[in-house]
Amino acid sequence: MTMTDLTGYIASTMVLLTFMTKDMRNLRVLAIFSNIAFITYGTLVWLPPVFCLHLLLLPVNALRLREMLIVESCGSTVPSSRAATEIFGAPPPSR
């Protein structure tokens, strides 16, 4: 088995683990590592669809994890729209 094959199996195993995870924080952490593994695999084998998909999913998972950690650190349940406003700022006023 080559290093490239091993990278693909590791990435696939991480996806399987995300489907078995019940805690959302752990799911996001595993998804981030899975994205990194698939980006590596997509680069090594040169599979642009795999590479591009996980390159787009990586910041999504990172932002969602950050949002969850901010809400948890507040110590109270904050509606996700308010949490998003705290992270990204208020939307521009409509005209």
C-alpha cells in the first residue's frame, strides 16, 4: 500500500467516524481533520473535485466550530442568528 492509498483510507475513516459521532463539537473537529486529509489526498492523486470540495468545506467547518465555542463560552444559549452577528458583525442596513 502506498502513502497515497493510506491517506485516502485515513480520510475515508475520518468521514465514517463523523457519522458515528453524537457530539457536534467532536463532529466538527473530525470533519476539519477529514477535510485536511482529503485535501492532501486530492492533491496527491490530483482529483480536483475532491480537492476543491474539501477546500471549500474546511472554512465552513472551522467557522461553525468557532461559533459553537463562542456560544459555549458565553455560558448561555444564544440563538444562532445572534451568535453569527457576534462573530461576523451586524449586517449592513437595508435601503
